[in-house]
Amino acid sequence: MKQLIIGGAIITVVALIVSSGLFQPDAKWAGVDEAVVNHFAEKAGRPAQEAYINVGRGDMQLFFFLLAGALGGFVAGYHYRELFAPRKNRAGEPADV
């Protein structure tokens, strides 16, 4: 148990040092669009374009996409029985759901 705690503490300290930018203090953290999507778009020969709905800089579009997905999931979960009504079996009784 003691080894597990010491190992966890070492991993935590190393993760904090690496994520703090100690090794590259002037490094700019690129968003997903800049780091991944633009890279593959340029590789495929298609330059980056301005977004249809520009909501700001960085990962703000991804955040709004996350909020919309969470809201849609909540609404679909709340109305699950109405959206996916249980089917009746051949005897005319509701199926076990």
C-alpha cells in the first residue's frame, strides 16, 4: 500500500511539472482545430476556412457543441418512453422493458 501511495505521488508530481509548462514557458497551447483539424486539412490540400458560425477563439465551438449534445441527451433521456414506446407482443400485453 505504501508503494502505491508513493508511486501515485510521483506520477502526480511529474504530471504537474510537465503540464505546468516548466520546460517550455513561452509555448502556446493550440486548440484542437489548430493542432489537428488544420493539419489534416492542409495535408489533404484543402486550406482552412472561416467557420460558418464564429463563436469566438480557441475551443469555444467545441464547448458549445458539448453543451448542445448534453442538452439533447438530457431531453432524449427525459422523454425516452415517449420516443421509444415499448412494443406489444403477440398476446397483446406490453413487452418487458
